[in-house]
Amino acid sequence: MKIIICGAGQVGSQIARHLSRERNDVTIIDQDSGLVRRVTDSFDVNGVVGFASHPDVLERAGAQDADMLIAATFADEVNMVACQVAHSVFAVPQKIARIRAQSYLAPQWADLFRRDHMPIDVIISPELEVARVAMRRLANPEAFDIEDFLDHRARLVGTRLLDDCPVINTPLRQLSELFSTLKAIVVAYRRGGSLHVASPQDQLLPGDDVYFIAAAEDVTRTLSLFGREGRKIGRVVIVGGGNVGRQVARMLEARADRPRVKLIDRNRERAEAAAEALERTIVLLGDGLDPVLLEEANVRDADAILSLTDDDKTNLLAAARGKRAGCRVAIALANDPTWTELSESLGIDALLVPRATTVSSILRHVRRGRVRAVHAVGDAEGEVIEAQVLATSPIAGKALRDAAFPEGAIAGAVLGREGLKMPHGDLVIREGDRVVVFARRDVVREVEQLFRVSVDFF
């Protein structure tokens, strides 16, 4: 598959890394020759230096026979024009654009992106994606990673095991036997910095980061099994009144349980804009690092603090200060994923990395054939893939034990005509079934072959 990526920044370079490892023909464009050189030196991709929206630059990148263009530069307008040129001049079939400005995404301007106006097939909004992830984390604050699959019927959850976890040192096979009515399966765990795909004889240890896939209605019960009891979020403090902070506040206001929300921003103009846009949220003007202001926001009695400014250090310190003051859950936004280790030492419960969420969203639309959803795990060390079984798929009509899943991959859930089922050796995979698979990065291509997605194009 021939793919052009516009923008060699964090998002573009990570997508290039991911797609090049799957043997796609990738060309990356950026006006910064240093960024292009860094990507081409690191990965098996071609590079073109120039403005991504210029026809001659796209022509040099091979747009005339490209299958897809992904526009992920820092400028929304460049991304939109690149898609327009790719469509009008080169007839590129699929075009994805990252658009940050919320004004473009407002409902009253939705017609702008019709194919005869601005031909963009998929729009990715990093702010909206991060806000959605933040809301999922609030719904399950004991989880550091969470993603829905199979039309929200199944959910991937990542949680850390504490010392008092009741199932420590218990083989996973025994867990399945002891809790046979629980629709959940451990698919992977991280120990000592390494990601391992789970096997029945594995035992879990304190400090392990465990990934499981469960029926949506069994997530809370499964977290309880691992000693992570949930509690309703009733009071929330948000630090940062920018696009992400306001979006999260709007989503909280729309919830049926009507949590009480306070938002802090040091910029008067942003604070006034937030106060005007939000209906029930209390907006405070001031520094989110100020302990006096945090006390005024009653952070010690809050169920969660979300630090969502555009400065990583401010977010880490504000979230840590809120947690130390007594707030139960601390969530911070960080554009640099290397803050993860420090965030853990500061007691922060979850780190939201826009790059990771944006990459996952784009990958979800890059997949070919019957792949319906993709979620990148960690620093793209693994993927959770939802794919539909075709009549020609090698696994169609076979029991799971005979399906020849590669080592490094495991089925996590199956949705068929009879509803959601958890995988077991005797379960027969049929045409039309949708299967959720956890796979290490190095075997993703083999998993795709099982669903015969690599021979199907859009």
C-alpha cells in the first residue's frame, strides 16, 4: 500500500514508523529537512522536503499513484489544502487530516467537509480524542488504559496490580476456572518494562501492568477481582481552560449523574471564554499550581483532578499537588511520553498522551479490508485489533485452537450471531464473526493475514 504522510513531527514520524514496519510504501513530507532526515534515517521510508500542500511536492512524493494521504502537519490549513490538492489534482482515494481548531469542527460548519467542498474522508481532532480518553479514564479511574471494541460491547482495560491484589501468584488458568461466569480474559501484562502476551500458566505479580478484555458490563467486577474497587466520580477539578479542558467540562456537564466541576485557568481571556461556554461549571481565574487556589477549589475533597494545560510540567506538578492534597484520582496531559516514569513516582494515576491517542485514531482508519478498529498499546509495542472474518479467511470455520494464531498474539473476544463470547479452544470462528486480538507489534502482519485483510483495499 502506498501512503504519503504530510508532517514529520511526533505524530507523522510515529505513523511512519508503524506503517513502514508493516512493509507499506511510505513517503513522508516536511519543510524541515532535519526532521525528514531523522525519519528516513530511522525507518524504511522515503522523504521529500517541501510544503505538503504544494502540487509539485506531492507529485515528487508519488501522489499520482498513492492509495492514501495522511495530513498531520502542525497547521490545519496546510492539512486541509493538502487533502484538497491530493483529491483534485491526483485523485488520491483516501485522505485523512488532523484538524485542531475546534471552529472547523463546529456543527454549523459540518457541510464544509462534504466531498464536493473540502474532500477529507476522515478528520482527526487530537483535542476531542484526548477528551474522550479522559472521560473513559474518569469512568474507570483504576485503569491507566481503556478502549471500547465490538460496538462498545467489549472493552480493553489496563490496570496496575497492587500488593494487596487477591489473585497474586495465581495461574491465569485457575482464574478462568474459579470465575467461569466472568466474561473477561487477561491478554497481556507488562513486567520490568517488557510487554508479554499472557499464557494460561502465567502468574501475576504486584506491580504488573495487566491488560484484560472484558464484556462492558463485567469491567467493574473484573477490576474488583484484581483488587481495584471503583467509586463514583462526583467532584472534579480541571486545571486548564483550553480546548481539551473545555471539551472535558462540556462532556461532564452532559452526564446524567451531573458531577460538580470546577475549572481553573490563569489566562483571563480563556477563563472568560470558558465561563461563557459552560453552563454549570464554576470557573476560577488563577494559577493551577497555587496551593491557596487549589484549596479554594476544594481539591482535597475532589474525586479527580485533571491537569490539561498546554505545558507538560505544569500538568504534572498540578496533578501531583492535587493528589498530595487528598484528591483520589490525578490525571495529567503530557505531549512528551517520556514523562511516564516520573508521573508514576509523583503518584499520578494516568497520563494522557495526545500523540498516542492521535496515532491510534489514524491507524484505525489506515487498516485495510475487514479491520474495523485498532488501538496502539504503550509506545506502539502492541496493538489490539478488531477484525471481521471473511469467507476466505484462513481461520473461518476453525476452532480457535486450530486457528494458528502466531506466538505473540491472543484472541480476546468474539462477537457472532449468538452474541459476545469469550475465547476458548473449542470456540469455532465463523464467517462474519468479529474478533478482537491482542498482538505484539512484530506479529501484527501475521494476524492481519489470518483475516486476509492485506489483499483487500478500501
